[in-house]
Amino acid sequence: MDMYEVLKRYFGYDGFRNGQEDLIGAILSGRDVLGIMPTGAGKSICYQVPALLLPGITVVISPLISLMKDQVRALNEAGIHAAYINSSLTEGQIYKAMEYAVQGRYKIIYVAPERLLTPLFLDFAQRVQISMVTVDEAHCISQWGQDFRPSYLNIVEFVNQLAVRPVMSAFTATATEQVRDDILCVLGLRSPKVLVTGFDRANLYFEVRTGNKKAELLDYVKEHRMESGIVYCATRKNVEEVCTMLQMEDIPATRYHAGLSAEERKRNQDLFIFDEKPVMVATNAFGMGIDKSNVRYVVHYNMPQSMENYYQEAGRAGRDGERAECILLYSPQDVRINQFLLEEKDLREDMDREEAEAVRERDAQRLRMMTFYSTTKDCLRGFILKYFGEKGPRRCENCSNCLHEYVEEDVTEICRDIMECITELPRNYGAGTIAAVLRGSQNAKVKSYGLEAVESYGKQKQITEPRLKEIIGELLAQGYLWATPDKYALIHLEEKGEDFLEEDEKIVMKFSKPKEKKTKTDGSGKKIRKRAGLTEDLDAASWKLFERLRQLRLTIAGEQKVPPYIVFSDKTLIDMCVKKPTDRASMLEVSGVGEAKYEKYGERFLEELERV
């Protein structure tokens, strides 16, 4: 068998996605690889396919128990024998799994990094041929990453203790250039094939909304009642409130945060994965390692602390490659909440003062960039891509900013007054005080500090305070100003701002154009319920067929005690609706239907399709 036969027989795909073939080819030729690929781009295929073709065992190092269980369950469903070794097993079960691997039953073994240097696992590693060591979620090895795990440093020592060094492969979805270099250095990859397929996920729609969060969220979830989604909140209190609010509206929602018992977290996670409660309300403690492919939306009720966190969490939508939506509900209060959470964040005990200050400054800078994303009027996709070091489009036509109507205004004089005000003030103040001075406010703070005496006082009486703050925020984002990383950020003039005051430069900014909110109806006045775009290309009859196939999948999943998406993904069901297979041969032409899955489920789906 070659890589193409393995892909078709076990996974049911006719061709590889972008980057997969190159990485698999490099591994099979004996080269180390580093793959930076967005969530849903098919990273697991890149090591699972060569694992079946290499002579020995592939050891996959993975950070979370849920991730291992999910991957092993999916492999077993595809007819591939795999096992995992972690703290959820007894020592007897671990020993048994290792013995089966020694006997050749398993080609892929998933293991937690904490297990690598245990005497039992090291003894096992000496008794088998390990052809490849794969590091999943490789950003966890970098101290510059947003999710550093010291246990990942065990990987290097483990590989050094092997009699023969295997091929090394590492994969991650979120890595800035600094993190990428760190992965290569710490893992000691030798002449690696480094492939960055790009961070863009064209199937994801991005939107930032402001206003009443509860009303916005409730309206959105009701409109997408038929779909599965995740709602992220910054605090446990918010999780409880939001989940209760949704449940009171008869929305099948559950919750997940660190304050719940391990048993309840596991139970709620299963309710979500098995589609019994298709809406999950959670803190960022939830999601890493959840491979649920049919999540059609991710709503952030609160702004995350960094673009890395946001893109990783939002990226849990649309893993099947079909259209999904990523909605951020923003308010300035989110910034203050995150500043407080960062101040309370525990730093590693082995850090000296200089290192701790560097981490604090890095966290503050990440929060500033997240705030700029939340308030920019430019293309959201372009902002994300530029943040991760890629060239972003001016317009993607698939985000709220590109589809929203804006008007451009020349704000040169207002910006000049803002910057001159900053230079005239006796010391540095926050955006609120600067706006108050420019508007000629009589508030107590302005009076007590004697700020009525500055020349800029009252120069912009006609501009509202929110608009002045909006312009100050845009000047911060564009680098004319900078703010201290404190809880109460103080505004300073940047070198770019000083140059502006000396030169004849024009500044034009975009502002939202007020427009009527229209509700689409079906002609009879009945409101049309939106879907996240999953079945946009299906006609009414095919949509009904999709619903029947989804119900059959749910029934089979219950019988087999596996999540519905493990049986077949939504994307596979859609392809069935389009191709309408009538026999084994045509069913195997459906994307995602491999031989093992056909033997298990194919006939039942063919019977359902015959009822058309």
C-alpha cells in the first residue's frame, strides 16, 4: 500500500488537503517535520497515514486525555488499531496495552508527556521498534507559547534514551514565528521540513458585535437552534448565568468550568459531544482536544486575553471544513476584567523579577492587540492573518467589517487636537480624561487637577465622548499613541504621533453607518431561522434528507455509544445528499466513507437513501 491507498481505504478520501502530501512524503523519506496548520486542516492525517506505512510503532505525545480518547476512538472506527496510555487507566490496563503493542496489535500509541520517563514506559520503548515520535499541540513546548507545559520538556530526554533516534514530527495550529523557532530549537529537529499552510480558514465567518450581550446572545442562539455551538465566558459566574439564561429559554445547553467536579465536567462534556446538549457554555478550560467536527458556531460572551487564545477557541467551529461562524460580543468592560485576571495570574516560581516583568508586559501587549481586533473597522480576517505574520486581505467579504456599511471621515484636526492635548497636559492621563478635557467637561476630576487651564480645553465640544474615545483607540491601534499596561492605562504620544504634529499628514477613519435592522421572512411574515451556512447549497428536499440522515446517525451513535460525528461527519452526510449513492461502490465514493465504516454503517445509510 502507498499513502494514497491508505487515505482512501481507511479515511475514505480521494485526495490530500493542502500541505498533507508534502509532510507525509517527508516523513516517509526519513525527514523530521514541523507542520503549522490551522484547526480543521487535517494535521492528524499527516502522522496517522505514515504511521500505518512505517515498519514500527508511532508514539503520539498529546496533552489531554479527552484528545487521546477522541483520536483513538476515531481510529478504531476507521479500522485502525490504536491505544492510549494516560492517568485514566489503571497500571494493569497500561501494562496490558503495552504488551499488546509489543505483540504488534497497535501501530499508534498515544501517550501523555508525564508518562514518557516512567520506568514502565521506558522499558516498553526499549522492547519495540519506534519508527516515529509525533508531538501534537507542539506549541506547548515553548515558554513563549500561550499554553506552555513543562511536562513537554520530557520529550527530548525520552528521545535521547532510545537506542535508535526515530523520525520526529511536530504539529500545532497556533504558533507565532517566535514560538515556531522555539519548537524547532527545543525539540532538536534535524534538517526538518517546515510547512506553514497558513492560518486562514476560509470557511469561518468572523464578526464583532457590541450592545446588550444577553439579548444578542439569546437572539443568536435561538436563530441557530438547530445547530451545535460553544459559548465562551471569561468567568465561572458568567458561565452559570449564561447557561441558566439559555436553559430558561428551553435551549438544550450545558456548562463546563474548573469549579465543577471532575465527574460533572465529564458528564457535561459527553452530553455536548453526543449532541444531547448541543450548546456548551464554558470557560477556556473547555475545548482543547475536543475534535467535535459539527460545531457550527463559537460565540465569545467576553473578549479573550489574546489573539492566540481567541483564534484557538474560535477555531473549534467548522472543523469539518463547512461554513461556521465566530462571533465576539465586545464591551470595554471586558478589557478591565482581563486586566484584573492577568494581574491575578500565577507566574512560575522559578522566574526572576526581570523574567516576570517580561511575561507581564507580553501579556499586556497581547491584550492590547485583542482589544484592537475588537474595535477595528478593517477586515477582521486580515487583522488575524497579519497578527500571525501573514499577508492579510484588505477585504475578505466574509467578516462583519467587510459586509458592514461604513462611512469614511477626515479626522485630521480632531487627531491633531487629541495629540496636542496629550502634550499640554501636566502629566499623562487615560482616554476618558483626555476626552473630557477636549469636550470642556466640568467634572470633578478636570476641576480638581486644574485641567481647564490647558489650551486644548473645550476644543472639541461638538464631538461626543464615545466618539473621541473611539478615535483615541484607533490612534493607539495605528501606532500614533501608546498606553501603559496598567489597570488604568495612561496615554502617551508615540514617535509616529510626534512626527504627525510636525508634518502635513491626513488621517481618515471609518465609522459605522447607522442602518435599519431587517428581519427576513418567508413571505407569510414568518421569520426565517438562520443556519450557520452548512446547508446553503442544498435545496429543500436535500435539506429534509440531510435531517433524516442526521437522525439515523444519532440513532446509530446511541447504539454504538460513540459521538455522532465519529459515525460520519456533517460534511459526509451532505456529500451523501448531493451524490445519493445507491450501492457499495458509489457509497465508497462519498467523501469520508472508508471501507471499515462502510462495513459498519453503509447498508443502513443506503436503505435510508432509498426512501427518497
